[in-house]
Amino acid sequence: MEVLFWTLLAFASGSLMFSYWLGLAVLRRDIRTVGDSNPGASNLLRAGGKGWGMIGLLLDYVKGVVPVLAAHSVASIEGSALIPVALAPVLGHAFSPWLRGHGGKAVAVTFGVWTGVSLWEGPVVLGALLSFWYALSARDGWTIFVSMLCFACYLAMRGIEGWLEIGLGCWAILAAKHYSELRQGWAWRPWLARLLRRYQILVKNYLAMKNIELFLTLAAMVLAVSLVVVLRDNQKRPTEAEQLVIHYTQAREHVGQTVVVWGTVRNVFNNRLAVYLGFTEPRRGSFFVRILKEDWVNFPQLPEDIYQPGQTIRVRGTIVWYQGDPIIYVRHPSQIEIVKGASK
């Protein structure tokens, strides 16, 4: 019920069409009558200038940040449970009930959502990809389509629970909202088209506006290579005897590696979505262990009844980043060895 509540709240937040309402209230104009008929910040910019355009862009961004960050930080909704909450503002903006389902193109709110999910990482990577493809593509729809596909490849390589699903969901929604532009086909930026023709890098067939096979092929190749890398890494995990054993204070130096981490548990916390085993007081800012609710069935008792403060344990798994801290996800009790019991 908690996830449903935050999902509905996030959808309601995303559905608020600030740019459209600002156009009516301040400019006395329906911004859908200019530009591409989009009720978002881009047309507020065209109708009212840079000042109002930036205000609309900021409001669209904030309505994605606030509900996702609140659900993540206040309600401790994480992992796969965060997927519907994160997608809800994008859906709300794209298909706003305030405009009978005819919402905006949802780019700014997508950046807001990724700020709520990953703080700086998602917006920085996505912004870099958009800048790169914008320099190559003369069609905004294709810029967004290919950028989001590359972003999904990046999320697949990061391997953080729920991120890839959120990325693919955003990609599908944005692709649907830019479908009319995608149908027009790919077009190079004029400067690049001239350069390619000059050096005869591409034959004339690939320079045609409606020929997109090359770019679909390239995007598919990038995705395939990314998936191969991920699968190969999973298949080449070392045996327990071969794994590096480190102290929990060294965890930051080994993110992305499968290791054995040892240390003394200082606190155990259950927030109803996961059990946390911390090695410092407070837990945040250092290495800790997360056991998600969906994996509790694999344990003979609730994890907080098995693992207690004062126990020295060895945890086996791959260290990943979680909200800026190195962690290991434990899905089975075989990953944790109690070396020394708690003092009584």
C-alpha cells in the first residue's frame, strides 16, 4: 500500500502542467498554439522568452525530483519497489489527465526523476549523452531515442537494482511521445553530413533522411556488447577460495569486485523493505549490507533475529554503490559467515 500511495502521489505531481498554466495565467496564451504544440517548457520558452522558459523547465524538473526523492529518503522505498514510483511522474507529465491525456514530451521531468533516484549520477550521464547525440542528429526525437538507449546500456553495466527497469521505462515513454519525429527518419547535422560526404565515410544510401538502419544497428551493437560484458563478468566470478578478503573499511577501493568483507556488526535495522547490517555508528557513510524483503524467505528466521550487533561476520558478494555508499546485497544466508558470536 505504501508503494501504491507514493506512486499515485508521484503521478499526481508529474501531471501538474506548470508551463501550460503559466502560459494561460501570465502570457494569456495557450502555448500549444506555438512550436510543436507541446504544453511543456520548450513552448513556454518560444511563447514567453528565456525567463519564463527557464521557470517552466525548473518546475517540470522539480515535480520529478520531489516525489521520487521523498519516497526514497522519507519512506525508504528502494530497489524494485522504486520502479513504479520513479516512472509515475514521467507518465503523469506525458499523459496528463489535466489535458485529457495530451501531456508534454517529459524530458525535463525525466532528469528530475533521475536526480531523485541517483542524485547527480543519472542526470550527468544522461546530459552528456544528450549533448553528444544532439551534436550529431538534426532531429530531437532521434537524439532523445538514441541517448536513452545508450543510457539504458550504461544502467545495465552499473547493475544497480531497479535502475535498468526505470531507464527502459523512461525510454519507452519518451519514444512514444516523440513517435511523430521518429517516423521522419534520421538526419545528420548539416556540418557532419558535409564532412561525411567530403571524406566519403558513408555511401549516399546511408545519408538518406529516411534510412535509419545504420543507427539501429549501431545502437543494437552497443546494447549487445554491454550485455555480453555483464554476462561475462557474472560467469567469471571467482570461487570463495580465490576471492579477496578485505576489511569493511577497504570496501570503497573494491567497488565492482566480488570479494569477502569482514568486520564487526554495530547495528541492525529493519525498515520493512530491507534489513541493514551496519559496521559503524551511524551506518551511512560506510560499508553496509542490505537484505531486501523479497529475499527474507531464503532465511530460516528474520535476518535481524540471526545477525546481531557484536557479531564478527564475513560477507561474500559484489560490492556496488548505493546512495554514495559501498554495499553488498545478500540474497541467501550462505553469503554470510558468523565468525564470532555477539558478546553477552
